[in-house]
Amino acid sequence: MLPSSLRENLNAPQKDRIARRACELVHDGDVLIIDGGTTTLRMAHYLANRPVRILTNSILIAHRIDAMRSVTGGAEVFLAGGFLYPGSGLLVGPEAVQSLGQYHARWAFLSVGGLDAEGGTNTNHLVVESERAMIRMAESVVVMADSSKWHRKEMVRAFAWNEVTRLVTDVPPIGVGNIHAEILLA
């Protein structure tokens, strides 16, 4: 996996549109779980000054929200504990899963390494364990993925389509199976 600093600018306009569209789902006062990733990182711009609570396993997202917050009453950020996965800014492992399991959220916003007919995949089982904990603790699950993720399969299955409430993407998915989620185009 490329370090997040190198992946952040790949498909940047699409990622920004996807992040903006995903943030339109959020209401003031909501509790969100945001998975670390280069698309979810772009949510910071749209959430930093809103009265929401955010739980994340990403020190990059936490830092960016903190740096962008300019109003009292902006986003509150809670970080999961855990092992800092090299090059990713992600906190993973048993401590992260345990920490995530203590919260309840209206929304879980997930990044993904690949999307195929069965659902989503990611690069490492430690990353996926945290994503699975996020899915369990949220009322609704939103997957955010630009078209470069379609028809790509990473090492570990993260979720099946029937676990996803909404998919926010830049192009309509074609030939990837039966997606049960509501599809929102950015």
C-alpha cells in the first residue's frame, strides 16, 4: 500500500466531491465514526466547524479537523487507541477494536481498497478489524469510493453489500453484482 501522503492527491477532485456529498447526510448533533482513508480525510473540511462528534481511528483526520476548526462549538474528535499502522496514520489492532466498541454512532463512513461483486475489500486484516467494529457500532454505514476502486480486490474482505446503507461514488457502478445500498453520485 502506498503511504497516504502519496495517495491523497490521486483522483483528488472526485474524492472531494464524494466527501462533500457524504457530509450532506450529516445533521448537526450527529455522532459519526470515520474510517481513515484519503477520501474520508477530505470530510474534515466539511465537518470541522459543525457541531458533531467524530470518532476516528485516523490521526490524520483528527489533526486536520483540529487544524481547520475555527469556531467554538465545532466538531469534537475522539481518537481510538491502538497500533499506528506504518505510512497510513491509522490506529489499528485489538486496542482500536476495543475502543471503537465502546461507542454508538448514527453514521459510519468507510474508505475501501477495492469494490467487487461481493462488497468491499481492504489491504490488511488489522485495518479490516477496525472497519468491522465501526460497522457493528453504527446505525447506518456509508462507503465512500471513487471509480478507481471498482473491480479491484484487495487482500481482506471488509464488508458485504448487504451491510452497507449508502454508497457515495463518482460514477454509477456497472457490473459489480447486486448492490443493496442506496447509491449517491457525487
